[in-house]
Amino acid sequence: MSISTKTANPQKSSFSRAAGFALALTFFLTLAPINSAIALSVDLKKIPAVRVYEEASPEQFKKTTEVIKDEKPYGDKLVGYEFRVPKGWSKNLQPPTAVLADNHKLGGNVLDILGRYIGPPTNLHRSYLVVEAQAMKYEIGAQHWFVNFIVSNGFSLSSLTEHDARKLDAVYVAVEKDKPYVVRARVLVNGARLILARYYLPQENYQEEAIQQSQVMDSFALVNPTQDRIEKQDEYGFLDQSYFNYPDSWTLRSREILSIERMSAEIFQKSMEEDSRRANLEGYIKINAISRLLNTTLAQEVDKFRKGINVKGYKLGTLLEEVTYKYSSSIKSGKAQIYKLMPDDPVRMQPYEYLVTVMTGDDYYYITSMITPSREIDFYKWARNMEAMRIVNESLRRTNMVLDYDANDPYFDYLKKQ
């Protein structure tokens, strides 16, 4: 994974520069119009996990199925896949043609079909499985992508299991050509690619075929898995005192460091409106590092931060939820909460959300905050911003030095416990 490093340098104070950006932020927020994106209508807390069929026999499944494998659809090994399909099903009826495979690149806005497999008729209805893929431009987790997909298409989500940020299984109901289907889906993120596999089971055949549907989808896997991220990451260092990573699509604005006792940096995203020179804020994250040598308490720093929240035209609303992160080993404790950020003029101005994270390290307190369009207005942008905040919070650390050493090496005697 490629990471470029940027380190702050101590400079003389320039109040006007920092104040200018604060004013620009207010400008973005004040003038951001309400857009027409689809609102979130899925409460994941009420969605059960995908059912696991304990009565399923793996041995019998292997006997009655065969392996389907495509290592490099469209010449792209990142979307190579394999799974087991029941004997009697068709081979790939919609493979990438030779012409497309030579010249085609996966799109970033639509799903491209990699394969379609159809089963024999049962009760006059056929099941089928479709494999699709998409090139991804921005960091986003599999669950957030899929929820946006469900909401955008108006499907009814029945169950969902998130295995990790790169893999999920789900079941939803869809109607195709006036025929209802129970669809079991698997979403896999592999580097800068997203693969979506869906097994369409006619509702009339659900009782007798549900176990088979589950086993087929459980067998779906990547041929060439990678741990690479969707986006390249940049790295920023508060001198040599603390570091964090952030997605390359975000713009860094570092504040001039006058003292290592209090340091801050900002990253943001903005978009230009069509036929306009006005920029709208799509995401804004601020990172504060406060030295514990100041002998202030965490409660005092949080109170100071709270009193400093002032976004013109907006007021802090109710608590929406708490967020859990996997902090670095240099962070001893942390807590993150999301609040509503309500506009004074809801007709002209869109609502935002405000995520605040408070962390304690041995040498520093860290307070990070994010302003993002509300999930109810634009779920996809919200999800992208949440992923960026996760990267920042989980990578925030005191040092960049990693000690890999042999305890028997005499050069490392000073590291041994006395």
C-alpha cells in the first residue's frame, strides 16, 4: 500500500489564514442547498442476521455440485471468482465477450455483469445467479455500499450479516418482471473492486431450495484476494509527535504549529455545483492533539472543545448513536458519538451530522470532529465520510516507529525487562 508522508513545520503565527478557512467553512455550510438524493430508510439495528442452516450437509452439497471458476473476467484478476453450482445448472450465459475483455474496463458508476448462471425449472420457475463488479474510487465499507444499493433500488431488506468491512451477506425481496424473488447476496471488496453475487430464488420455491441457496452463496469466494485499500492513503505528522492517515481524495490543510502543546490539522472534501463557481462542503474533519504536559484533565479539554463549537446557521441537535473504533495501541481509551447538526433555515440549508471522538494516549489527548451531510439526505456521501473518519481515528498514533527485534540480539539489551 502506497502512503505518502507530510509533516508539519513550526512557523510563525498567521491568524488570518486560519480564520479565513474557518470563514470559508461557514460559507460552505450556510449555502449548501438541499439536494435530491434518496433518504436512508433502513434501520440496521432492527435487521436480523442472515440465517445459518445447521441442517445443511457439506458432504452432500459437494457431491451434487461442481466448481465454477473465472480467474480474470475482463482481464481483471481482482474480480476473479469461484463458487459451487448445482449439477444441471447452465454454464455462464453472459460472459464478457472477447472484444470487451480486451478493451473494457470496469465502470465506477454502474455494475458490470461478469456472469449469469441459470438452474433447471422447478414448479415452472427457474432460479438464477448473477455475478457483477464495479471499480471503486473512494473508501467505503461493504455494508454502507450495500445499504445505499438497497435504498436506491427500493428493495426490501430482510436480513444482513457483516463479516467485516470487506464482506457481507444479505437477503432481500425483489420483484423481477412481476415475479417475486428471495435474493441472497454476497458483497466482497477486493482492493479497488467491489463484487456483488446474487442468487435469485423464486418465492414459490423458497421452502425447498433455501438451504441450497445458502450453500451456493456461502461457497462464493475470490480467486485473488488482496488487502489493498480502495484508495491510496496519505500520512500527516504533527512534527514527530503524532501521526494519522487519511484517504488521498481528501485535501489536507495543516495549521501552523507554534507549540507541540496544542496542534491541529484539517482535511476536507468539496464539490463544485454545475454551472456555478460555488463550492459545497461534502466532508470536513479536524484533528486536535493536546499535550498532557499542560496538566489539564480530559474533562477540561472536552468542556473547552464543546464551548468552542460554533457553526453559523446551525445548532447542535440530539445524540444519534455511538461509534466503535479499533484504536491503535498508543491509544488507551476512546469514545465516539454522532449528533445532529440542525440548520436554522431547513428550507434553504441541508442538515448535517457532527461526529466527535475523544481519545486518551500516554502523552496526548486527541479530539477529532467531522461534519458530514446527513445520512438522511445523502447516504453515500455520509458513508464515504464515515469511512474516512474511521481511517483517521484508527490510524491516529503517537509514533511512526515500529520495533521488530530479536530479544536475544545484544544490541537490543536495553529493551529487555530488568
